[in-house]
Amino acid sequence: MPNSLDAINEKVKKESVFIQALTQEMGKVIVGQSYLLERLLVGLLANGHILIEGVPGLAKTMSVKVLAQAIKTKFQRLQFTPDLLPADLIGTLIYNPKEGNFTTKKGPIFANIILADEINRAPAKVQSALLEAMQERQVTIGEHTYKLDEPFLVLATQNPIEHEGTYPLPEAQVDRFMLKLKIGYPNKEEEFKIMKRMATTNKTTDVDPVVGPEDIMRARKVVDEIYMDERIERYIIDIVFATRDPKAYGLDSLVGLIQYGASPRASIYLSVAAKAHAFIQGRGYVVPQDVKTIGMDVLRHRVIVSYEAEAEDKTSEDVVKLVFDAVKVP
């Protein structure tokens, strides 16, 4: 194992060089938000979609746009509205009267990085069309199914404070997002830098592309090779099972507070995301801290609390914190 571990460490060191270049390029525009930028890279490397939640003005949209500019890929921003139709997203069939047949007009979903801005403003039909693209990496128009190009990543934003004219996302769709991020305000020094940089009438966000799709796909293969000890794999399983049967893990205080625990998809995503986090850190192996660092983002939208928990002002995040505190670290 030491020899193969040395080999994967060397491979990670070689293939992760672009991470620093990508981070520096994004830092030309984005001040602070290191948590958001790191998680965007985790999603990119782990091939997982990301849901970003935060109040307006926190650079959610700009961060995604800058990430797309720093990668030589096709980028599409979709502004979700209540009158959006599935055809506006995936495309439609157009009748040609001269030829007497239908031709396919592909929609904006046929891109590599999709920014679904204010995703919870679109109705259920649009959400179901997006669901197929997110899960199957394909789109069905009429009788034909079209594969989407890799890498394909949906980065969605939603506003947590304004619910007028919004549609709650179906649980099945929320579960398709590998990570759900909650973005907070910058600190005083960061906001001072933001004001100095952005308080101008010429708001340019010019970023040079520093990495291509082939680099991303190559890095993903290396992420799959990153070593994870069986004890850490068991640790991930214990965390997920503690959300389903808290009493078995000595979490009597959580009995009755969890309506639904995390699904097997949580175990899969937690494992892959931990490997991607290790890759970003330049390591060819996963440590328990990788799991703990990324765990809240993987689990906060997969643990559904009961009415009792809501009555006690307990959120899914409170539950996940207690689970991580209780489960023994290997």
C-alpha cells in the first residue's frame, strides 16, 4: 500500500496544479467567499450539482459566472421565472412546412455549466425537465433522447427570505444536488475590499480561462483513485445511519426529531466529495477531517426534521451537528 499511496500522491500533485491557478483567477474578481469557491471546486471535481442559498448581493451568481469564465467550457445562465416552460429550457420540435417534417431546436441546457438563477421560481414542469438532465445527463425532446456533453454541472441559486411567487423544490430534486451551500455575509475587512474593488461604474469581470474540460475529466479520474481506508468508509456509513436510527448511536435527544434520515445517495456523495476535498488539499488519501468538513453540505438537505423538531426550533443543521459530535471518529 505505501508504494501505491506514493504513486497516487504524485498523481494528485501533478493533476491538481490547475486548482491554484483556478483559485487565483477567480480571486481577481471574488473577494473572500473561500468556502463558496472551494465547494464549487468540490462539485466540479466530484461531478455533483450544487444548490447555493443566500440573501441577495453575496456574489452567488458572480462566483458561478467567474468559475465558468475560468474554464474553457460553454456556459449558460438561465433566469428561472414562473412563466418559464420546459421548451425554454431543453428545446422543442419545430415544424418545417416546406419539408413537411419536424426539426429539433436545442435549448440552453446544452452547455457544460448551467447557472439556474432563482431555481425555486420555476413551476413543476420545468423542474421535472431539469431533473432528467441533472440525474441522467440526458434530455428527451419528442421521441429522441440527447446526451449532454461532459462536464455537465448545474449550479443553482435560491433566495431564502423571499417566498412570494416561488415553488418549493420537490424533495426528489433537492436530493439530486450533491451539496447545498448556505452563504453568509463577508467580514468587515472583506467587505472593505469588495467596496474598494467594485464601487465603480465599470463593473468588468474579465477572467482568463486557465483550464479546459479535458483537464477536469482527467482530474475526476484521479479523484476516483484517491485512497480511502475502510475505517473512514465505515465512519461515513455510521454518520448516515445515525440520522436514521439515532438511538442506536446514543442520540436519545434526537428520537422523534427526525422524520426521514439521509438516503444511500448521501453515503455515496459524502464519499466522493471527501475524495474531491482531499484532491484540492493535494492529498492522495482521505482523512476524517475531509468527511467532517464537507459533511454538513452533503447532509443538511437530506435530513428531514419532524414537526416536533420545528416546534423546538431545531433545524436539520442542528441535527447533523449532534450526529457528527456523537459518532466516533476513526
